[in-house]
Amino acid sequence: MGIAAVDMSEKNNKSNSPADNTKSEKKMTKYDLKMQRRQEEEKKAKKEKAIIKTGCILAVIICVCIAAWKFYDNYQEKHGPYITVGDHEIQKAEFDYYYYSSLNSFASTYGSYLSYFGLDTSKPLDQQQYSDTMTWDDYFQQQAVNQLKNVYALTDEANEKGFEYDASSDYDDMVTSIKSYAQQQGVSEDEYCKSVFGSDATLEGIKPYVEMSGLASAYYNDVKDNIEVTDDEINTYYDENKDNYDSVDYRVCKIEADMPEEETETETEAQTETAAESISETAAESTSETAMTETQTETESETMSAEESEAAAKAEEEAKEAAMAAAKAKADEMLSKIKDEASFEKVYNKYASDTTVDSLNTGKKKSSISPTDVANWLFDADRQAGDTTVIEDTANNAYYVVYFKDRYLDHIKTVDVRQILISADTSSSDAAETDETETTAAGETETAETESAEAQEQAKEDAKAAAKIKAEQILDDWKNGDATEDSFAELAKTYSDDTGSNTNGGLYEAVKEGQMVTNFNDWIFDASRKPGDTGIVESDYGYHIIYFVGDNKEEWYVNIKDTITSNKLNDYMSDLTADIEVKDSRHHVAYLHETEAATETTSDTAASTESAAASESAAETAASETETVAETTTETAETTAK
């Protein structure tokens, strides 16, 4: 059994051997191998081609996506929201309108004084510092943001309350102005707009901004006109702030100390060198010429020079103290001789350092009196007529002998007037200018320039004469008509060239003496002036047809009323804009993000600081910032109103 089993196993193994299987397979020829390799290469090529095709498609898709994103990004940059103010999306053109309006207003207000502010409008504003933390670009961005907040807050509330205002005339006036300036500069209206309001501005494009600003201004003025300020509020405010409104009369004598002349740096150096040379010579005579002796000599020279300098400084200080003591003794001596105002006046010339200065001062406000210690003494609540004192002024090395006469509230009147301004139009004088021609004869050039100047002067005189005739004709027409204040107001709306008052019938209320140009001022404050008086006065602006309405409240009363009104407007605008959030997701307005970072840093620092001193400082800073924001808000709204 065992042997038979072994034989069967070997047979089975032989029948399943590879040699037997190979015999059943077809033998591969060279041709077959070649075709196989070709098929494999074709498959590989197809695979590579598919990969390349897929890569190209993906590359095209990526390029299309990038192009689409860039197109979208550029579109959003130009047409999408530049920033958001509350619920309102602000485009770049609108932001630029307020940005450049602020810049142009600032440049127009300060003109040639811009350099004093460190501002050069011909250079990049983001490379010029407005403050330690802001560039001028940041500043005007801030102004633009504030104006946008105010304008949208005011217009939103105006619309909610059904306030109606036709702002089309505001835009029409703007168009007229732009066309005039564009013509003068020889450019199109849109080109002028771009130069003034930004690269995206057009005459039609700025229309909604102008009209919205006009609506905001009108509503702001309506709110202002409806603010009530009572007599009790005014009197209470005066009682709490008398020092700001009272005036004083007093006499003062300034006695300057006879201070020693300070040695110049050259004289001091010469004296030091002389002393050093003297010491060196003496040391050289008494010691041998050795290195040790030279070192000792130099040390002694330096030591003696320092001692002499210290002695000189001490002597100078003692001389100054002696001079101040002498001035004090002189002031005390004068004070002892003053019994009344007459005696003060009698001895004044004997003690005053400058007798050409009048000792009497009348109607002086506290803010105008220097030095501060003199002002504080005069405005002390316990001050009585006839009080005298001596006050030291270390800053100016002097003493003041002061005699108090009186403290009082000035009862200076203000007046209400209406005017119609007829300006002398000299624009036609440009036509009178002779064209510049090239000439080699100096005499001919001078003659041409002289004739041109004479022609311009004659044109101005003709324009003034025409303005005077027009003013007289308008006044005659008024006198021949109803001759009332209302009819005068209507003529002002029709004819007046004064844009500051013509929309309000030429009315100026609570005018203070000195507020208007000289001839205008002198006419309205003439002692004989009475309500209903009319007249024509000339100024550099042209001819003013004036209607005297009558006296208003006293100046102090008007000033306090204006202050209280301004404070109430500050509160109103602060409350109105308090919840308006400005978002800048695309980081166009740098100062907003710098402010946020500063706020976070301040918060972290405040949270980690536990000292009472730090807490007090933080409270003072917060109060200061609140006042600044209130002032900025009012200024911005007032600028918008203008």
C-alpha cells in the first residue's frame, strides 16, 4: 500500500508540472512581443494625453476664476460698498466726495497758512503727519466718515418725521458754480469735478450727494431753530460762569527788575582759557617738567575752571535775586503810597518801568489779562473797589502793583438787519486785458502793460458804477412799493449776491459791533438808528442796501444763548449718531482699524492696571475724548449746513 501510494503521487506531480502546462500555451513570437509593446505605449500615451488635457482644463478654469474674481473685485471696488455707515452702503465716489470736500474746505479756509499745519497738498497726504498717531490722509478720512454719519443720521430722521425740503436748488447752484469754474480753467464740467471731488466724480454723479447734504443741512437748521433756551437757563449759566462774561476796570504798574547781563558763551570760554593758562604757568614754574607734573597741572586747571564756573553761576543767581528783591522793595514802596486811584495815578510815573504805557485798563475780559496771576486776583469773588496788591511775575522778572476799580457785566447791544448785496461784477474786465505779444522793443511792452492796467482799472470803475446804479434803483423800487420789511426780504431773495443770507431774506440776527465791514458796521450802530431805516453803503464787496430791523438782546445774553444752543446740538448729534456703526471690511479707511487696535490695547492696559492713579487718568482721558467728539460732531454738521 505504501509503495503504490508513492507511485501515484509521483504520477500526479508529473502530470501537473510546468513543463506540461507550457506545452499547452501558444509560443510568443517577436511580432507578438512588438505588438504588445506598441499597445502598452499607446495606452501610456493615451493616459498621458488625458492627464495633460485634464491639466489644461483645470488651468483654464483657474484662469477664468482668477479673471472673474479680479473683475468682481474691481467691480466691487468701484461699484460695491466702499464702507458701510449704519444700514447704508457707501460707494467710493460718495466717500471721495466728502473726503475732498473736507480737504478743499480746509485748504480754502487756511490757504497760505497750510504750511504752519505741516500740510503740503502737492505731496501724498498719507506721508505727512497730522499728529503722533494720524497722517493727514487719516484726518480727512475721519472728517469724511463723520460727515457721512451726520448726513445719513439727519436724513434718516428727517424722512421718518416727514420733513420736506426741495434740494434741487442746492444742486442747481452747485452746477452753476462748477460750470463757471470749469469755464475759467478751460476744462469740461466732469474734468473739473474729478479734480475737485475725486477721480470717480461726474457732474451728474454728485447730484444725490449734493441733494442729500442739502436735506441734512435744512433739517439740522430746523432742529437748531426749534431748540428752546429759557431766560432761567441763561441766567443760571451766567451765574456759574461769570468770569467768562464779566469785565473789569483796573490800574496796573509794571516794575521790571534790573537783571544782570548774562555773559556770552565766548566771554566765558575766554575767561576759562585765561584762568587755565595762568594756573598752568604757575604750576610750571613751581614744579619740574615731568609727565606727572603736566597731568597735575591739567587736573588743577579743570578743577579751578569748574570752581570758577560754579562761583560765577552762584554770583549770577545772587545778582538776579538781589535785582528781584530791589524790584519788590520798589513795588512795596509804591503800594504804601497808594490811598486811592488818584494817588496811584500820581506816583505811577515814578515807579513804572515804561511810562509810555497807560496804567488804566477798562472793559477787560479775564482771558485777555496777562499774567494769569493778575487776572485771577482781579476776578476773585471777594474783590472790592479800591483793593490793591503786589503780584510777582518770575517768568518776566517783574512785579505788578495793581489797583482794582470795578467788575461788571457789559450791556452791549446787538441788532437785527437785512441787506441786499449788489456786488461789482468785474469779470468783464478780463476782456479788457490786451493780449500779450512778443516784441523786442522794451518801450512797446511797457506801454502795452500800462494800457492793460488802465483798461482793467476802468473796467472795475465801470462795474462799481453799474452796481451803484442797480442798488439805488432797487431801493427806489422798494420805496415806491409796499416799503415793508417783508417786501424788502423778497427783494433780497431775488437780487442779493450774498449767498450767506439771500435765502433768508437777507436777515442777519444779533449782529455784534465790529462783526461787519466798517461802513456797514458804522451805519447800523449809529446812535440815531431806528427800526425801518434804510440806506446804501459801499464796501470792497460792492454796495449794501440795508434795512434796519431793530435792537436784539445784549451781547452777553446772545453769547450765552449761542453756547447753550451749541451744547444742546452737541448732545442731540451725539445721541443721533451714537448707535451708527461704520464697517470697513475691505480696509479702505486705515484710521478706523488703527483706532480699533488702539482701543483694544487701551482696554487691555486698563484691565491690567489696578492703581487709583491709572483709573483717574483713564477717567480724565474719557472725558476729554467725549468733549472732542462733541465738538467735532458740531463742526461737521455746521460745515454740512454751509
